[in-house]
Amino acid sequence: MAFTDELVEEIKVLAHFNLESHQEGIKVHGSAKSEVIDATGRLFKKGLVSQEDGGYLTDLGIEAAEHAQSVLTILTS
């Protein structure tokens, strides 16, 4: 599996979620970069976030964000 620009953008969005509090979501505004808006929409279609513009992580989204953030932590240590 190749890393596409789209997948990288989705990982970047997942990295913005605070995993310490599942009651804290994100809101991607219409003024955000189109890549971020599109990535968030794809995460919604994949069932990882609760709203097309962000919202909260779903159970699957929590798992994906945990893995994504773990990889980023390992690689930047």
C-alpha cells in the first residue's frame, strides 16, 4: 500500500484530536485549506468522525487516531 497525499492529510487530521478527552472534537471551517476539508469529509465517509466537518471521533476513529498518533510519536522521538 502506497502513501498518497490524501492518506497523509487524513492522518494529519486524526493527529489533531485530543485523545485525553473523547468529549473534545474538532470543527473544520470552510476557510480551512481544501486538503483539510476534503480529508475530514473522507474520514466522515469512512466512519471515523461523527460529522462531515469534524465533530467527534467514533469508536473506530479513536482506534485510528491512537495508532496514527503513536506512529507520529515514535517517529519524532
